[in-house]
Amino acid sequence: MKKTASIPKAYAGAVQRSDTCEFAQLLGMAVTAIEDGRVRVAMPTEGMRNAHGTTHGGAIFAVADHAFGIAANMEGIDQIAISANIRYFSVPAGETLEAVAYMVSETEKTSVYAVDVYSGDRLVATFEGVGFKIGGTAKRE
């Protein structure tokens, strides 16, 4: 998966961590952009079909969850997911899914992120993740 040049240097550490994640590598996920508080992650759909011949819902969830995780941790405060919810709207039509994650709200201990998953211009699913700030800080480079 090709990466774009729109990843600010301040987020290089977060992208590095996501790029070396075994699960993300297994599924071919890649951060393609971080801009305006949004994280974009792309994933090919080849080999991810369900019994109906369409992209498996678990694959759609996986790319949304991965984008959420990157967005929640890119500012250097370690967070883990405590809740996630997804709504499926349409069947993916393309060869790639793109998840776009952004913060909705946060408190001292929690955060809420929304993720929109697209197949081309088609909205496939929306995801909401709640993060819990576990303390410490992730290294930012």
C-alpha cells in the first residue's frame, strides 16, 4: 500500500508504531495521511471476502479500529480502547477501504473517536471508539 507525504513529522512515531504492528502488516493496513486532526488508514480488500462474496465485516471493523487506535495515541498519551461500536451501511465496492478517524470529545481520563469507513466515495460504515487514558506517554519523534 502506497503512503502519501501528508504525514507531519511530529506524528512519525505514531505512524512507525502502527506500521510495525503485526496485525496491521498482516492485513496490509497503512497510514496514508494525518491532517486537520484526522488519521487516514487504507487497507486492500483482496482476500477478505465472506461467504456472500463481499468484504467481511470483521475486515471493515479491523481497519476502523486500527485508525481509532492511531488517532487516540498520536498525541503522546497512551490510550486503550474500552468500548467500540460499528454500524454497517453498504457493501464495499472497491479494492481498498479507507478509514478516517477523528476525535469527538475527551475528558481527563477518556476520549471518544468517530471513524468513517469508505470504499471509494461510498460510506460503508461508521465506528465509535471510547479510549481510556492509561497514563504515561508514548514517545513522539
